Amino acid sequence: MRSLLILVLCFLPLAALG
């Protein structure tokens, strides 16, 4: 499930920009 955590960490800044 570590991949999911990495995916969330990658999406977080995108959500902040959006």
C-alpha cells in the first residue's frame, strides 16, 4: 500500500495548487 501513500503525497501539492 506504500504506492498509494506515494500517490497521495504526489497529488497533495497538485490539490493545493488547484
